[in-house]
Amino acid sequence: MTAYDVESGDQVHPGRPVTVDRYTAGARLNHWVTAICLVLLALSGLALFTPSLYFLTGLFGGGQWTRTVHPWIGVVLFVSFFGLFVRFWKANLWKAEDGTWMARMRDVLGGHEENLPEIGKYNAGQKVVFWAMSLLIIVLIVSGFAIWDQYFAQYTTIDQKRWAVLIHAMAAVTIICVWIVHVYAAIWVRGTISAMTKGRVTGGWAWRHHRKWLRELVSGKK
Amino acid sequence: MANFEFVTSPAPTKDIKVGLGDGDLVKRSASTVSPPAKALTPVAKLIDVSKCIGCKACEVACLEWNDKRIPVGENVGSYDFPPDLTPNMFTVMRFTEWVNPQSQNLEWLIRKDGCMHCEDPGCLKACPAPGAIVQYSNGIVDFDHDKCIGCGYCVKGCPFNIPRISQVDHKAYKCTLCSDRVAVGQGPACAHACPTHAIVFGTKDEMKKHADDRIKDLKSRGFANAGLYDPPGVGGTHVMYVLHHADQPQIYANLPKDPHISPIVEVWKGLTKYAGLAAMGAFAVIGLVHHVVTGANRVSPEDEANAEKLTGGRP
């Protein structure tokens, strides 16, 4: 039986250095479609969130176009993220070592991997990002439909729309903060980005950050 | 001599030449404006509900002046036509059959609904498009359709449920208080058309004074609770009502008793905006500082060697 955190396509290639396949081409494509949507949504949403960023509507062809395309991009993101959810949910289930990892946040932020438990394909931080994104995207699409007046104005009362627009704004701010954490972590932990560009990481990276996952892949190979 | 005081009506409209322009703006959506050097005299439309006969001449005049047409409708069981405001119909007479519990009289309450031109306009507060909603120093709140993006935020901001979004050009519409007429010294079209002078227009002070006379008259006729509707919750309005039962405005087709901009809207356009920008900025700055302090988290040669050992070191 394969471990919970081994995903399809995960594979070790012995050599110097060892390389590990982490994301299939499908997963990477799925990720980048979602990523582009999220960035476009953040830009178009922020344009309508505060007057100081209204100039961002210029990227989308003006205010009317920004108002028009934003919800459609949201629909694409929802469908795309659903694909990621199906791929990644199992490996993001919470495990005992995740609590220990969280409790040692000081070592995490200090880069002292030697003090942290061995972890699977995703650490607790990645899991929090995954579940936060999943939850927030549901909140955003539901509240978004309530304020998509072009097609759905008649289904909600004005007071419900007021709540929806407030919740939509707060969820959007939160997801942008989660996104900043996600991007920053990928930059700070060197060797990570190649997982989503080339699909593979070095064995050393896997040993340092996801040793349990690496051991599972190696033992599965034997 | 008659033992009642005859209350004269002012002319249905009063010419106030103002020439509204960008220099007269006191508020502009999603922007800051410097107050105009010379503020215009605040104006107001006064609607005396007690004098309204429900003829809908105001609706016709509104359609005529604004060059709008509405489709032939169907009877929905009341005199209201159209049954609600639409992107083309900026004013609607709302008919209520109300039994006065004291007198047991059936009273036919007819309220001309439309934009109230709030001193503190919720639509303008909610609007994200710079200059799409403006307020002139005479109090008129106006939509600039060239700048409107059709997001519907004004609908959420308005405490009176007034703006309507067109499904044709996706822009918001409402009563302009005939700002284009007022700008050239004409009163609103509806006031001109009103055969009973139930709708009058002038400076806000004049209209309040006229309302006082009307209220005195109504009280002398037994309407003890007659009064002026100029709700302070939105800073007062530039469209006011004389109501025979000012103590219960809600009987006039749900005219709100104490309207104010919804606290949800206030939190959304206030705290959320500033706290949100601060939070996003803080996350970015914390990341930057963390990277500067901690340095990159790099994979060491030992890590690579350990991985090679684990995989058996085979090439």
C-alpha cells in the first residue's frame, strides 16, 4: 500500500545528484492556470477594492471590462483549483508530525531543519496554505455569485449583497496574504520552484525538507 | 372672514441659476476634491404627500424630459406603475391603502418614490469608480455614466433602494434631480408637471419654510403628527416629504423611519479597506525582513550526499 502522501508520478532517480519527480506535467499546468487566474483576480479585485489602486483597471481595458471579466476569471479559477484539490487533498491530510512541526515554528523560520520531525510530501505550513486556499475559494465563489449582479442580481436581497461584498473583500484580503506566504516560502526555500517549473527537485532538497516522503519513495522503489 | 389661515403655494419651481460644473463638486466617488471656493445655495425638492392626487404627471414628465420610454405593462393588483423603479423610470408613485386605527378611515397614501439626494450619499461612499458619482455643493447627487462601470456597489450603499442597473449598457441610473435643468435655472420636470403643486422646488431653506406652513395647515385639519421627512441619519436629504403621519413613515410604502448607510457598508468601505491594505503590506514586509535576517534556506552538499547514500549511491 502506498503512503498517503505519495502522489502519482512521484519518483526517485538515483544519480549525482539524485533527482526526484514531484509534479507531473498535468499538475504543473493545472497549478499555473490557477496561479495566473489568482494573480489576475487579485489585480482586478484590488482595482475595485480601493480607489488608490483603481488604475489597475487599465490592465483589463478599463473599469467596465474589469467588472465584466473578474467574475469569469473567478469561475475559471474555481474549476482549475478543483483540479488541484482532487490531486492534492489526500497528501494534505493532517498528521501527528504536523503538530510537532507547527509547535517548532521558531526552528522552521530559523531554517533549522535538523530540529524538525521528518515529514511527508507536504509540511504543516503547506497544508495550512492548501486548506486555507480551498476554504477561501469556496467562500469567494459563493459570495462572488451573490454580487455578480449581471446574472444573479435577483437571487439575493440587498442586505445579503452587502454581507456578500464585505465577506468577499475580507476573504480576498486573506487569500492574498496566504498567497504571499505561499510565494515567499517557495522563494525562501531554495530549490523549491523547480518543482513547479521542471517538475523535479534534487534529492538533497527532498532529504532536507521532506525526508519521510523521500524514504517512502526509495523504499517503494526497492 | 374665514377662520382658517390660507396657505399660499409657492410657484411650482423656483429658478435658481447655478451652472453646475466640476468646480461645484463637494464629493466625488473614489476621489478627494477640494471644496469649491463658493458653495452654491442648497436646493431641495419638497413632495407634499397630502396634496398628491396620484395622477402620475410627474412620471410622464420624468420620462419625457429624460427621453426614456418604458414598455406597456400589466396590472399587478395596485395602481403602482411601473411596479418598481427601473433603469428608465426614475420615479414611481407608490400607492398604499391604509386604515387609520384611530379614525377607522381608509387613507390613500401616495408617495412619489425616487432618489432622496442624501447629504451623506451611501451610493457615493460605495462607488469604486472615480467620479462616477458626484455631489454638487447645492446638494444634488448625480451619476456620471461615462465613468460608471456597472458594478452595482451603489445599490448596496443606498439606504433607500434607488439605483437600478441597466441590462442594456450596464450602468446605474436614478433621478438626477434634473441637474441638467437646475444648471440652467429650471426646476425639475416633475415639479413643473405637478397639477396640485404637491411637488415644489427651491432652496432648502425656502422648502423647509414652506413645509412648516403646510404642516401647520395639516395640524389644523386634525393631522396631529404631520411633519417633515428630512432624515438626519443621512445628514438630511435634498428631496423631502411632508407626511400627514410623520411619526410612522413606514406606512408610506416602507419609507424607512431612520435611514442611514448600512454599518456593513461602512465597515466594508472603511475598516476593511485600511486593515486589508495594512495586512497585505505587513505580510510582504515581514517576508522581506525575514529573508534579510535569516538568509536563504539552501540545500547543503551534505543533504545531497545523504540523498545519494539513501538511494544507494548508484548513478
